[in-house]
Amino acid sequence: VRNDYIEKEVKQKALLDQVVAPDAKPVPVEGAALSAVLARIAGKPINGAHALARDIKGGAYVTNVRSAGARENQPGAQVHYIAPDGSAKAAIPAGEYAMLKGGAISPDGKTLYVSNAGGQPGENFLYAYDVQSDGSLANKRKLAMFHLPDSALSAPNPADRFSSGAGGMAVDTDGRIYVATALGVQIFDKTGLYAGYIWCPQYPVEIAFG
């Protein structure tokens, strides 16, 4: 399944983890009939989903950000919440982050984490929100600061000195948050305390536990 698709299996009416579509074309997956549940926002195609975080109710939060070279159909980086019934609404509107990519939910389902890859607003921080019963978000806060590579710290343009490259995220059963960044996988505990990093031979993009 292409990772830019949010799909719904027609037979089982269930959201898939792999998700999201910038158009409404059905995508065959091992013979199942699938159709997009998020293709347009306010009548315009989504820019392109980067990450999906499933909640404990069967809904999902999707980061909607324009890929390099792609047409920008929406006003900027956003997060949309897809309810279990397939309805969608903005959970984080455009204008709060320059390059919102990663998203993950705490094991108890009460906290959503998002990462800004660089630029302003958002800078090189990991943010946390309280998840509300209707899928909306509250109590936005800076949880942790990403360490930056030398290339960002020495960038001629001051606006580029926040480029952590933070993208895909995963949370373990103890609540530790793992974030793919330009320096490798940076790890934080649930309070935001830096716990270390995992070196990677290449710039990691996504993270998942088996």
C-alpha cells in the first residue's frame, strides 16, 4: 500500500494503518475493495499525508503537508482527525507549523505528539497535545527540543538553523518517544527528557516497532 493513502476497507468498514490518498481512486490491496476516506478538504485535494496516528477509539490523526515539488492545494501544514465513522475535521489548523511531519499517540491514548521538521513557526521542537473525547486537541505545549546537525547550526540563513529533519515517530509501551531526525533516531521519555539516540548510517524517515 502506498504510504500516501488513507483507506477504508468496504467489507469491514475499518481504517487501515498504512493510509492516505491525495485523490479518490480506489486502491486494490490483496483483493480487498478499498476507497479513500480522506481525499479532499473544503473541496480541494489534500497536499499529501506524511504520518498517521491511530487513536484508541478507531479514529486517526493525519499530518497533511506538501511534499517537495508537489502542488500546494491546502494553505499549509495541518493535522486532520478522521473519526471512526469516516468524517474528518481539522485538529491543528494551518499556520502553527512550518513543516509538520511526524505524529504519534501515547499508549493510554491521552496525548498526541507531533514534530516540526524545521523552519518557523515550530522550530526544532517536539510538541504534545491533550486528546479530547471528540478527537479535538487542547493544551498545546513544547515537550522537548531536538538536537541539530552541524549543517543546520552553521546554515547561512538563520531560518534554516532549526532544521532537525524530524519526521516519523513511534512510542513504546513505556511511553518513550522515538523520532527519526537528521542525527538519527532521537529518544525522549514521556516528560520530554532526552534519553539518547540511535545512530543510523543514513537519514531515517520512518520508525515502526515489529
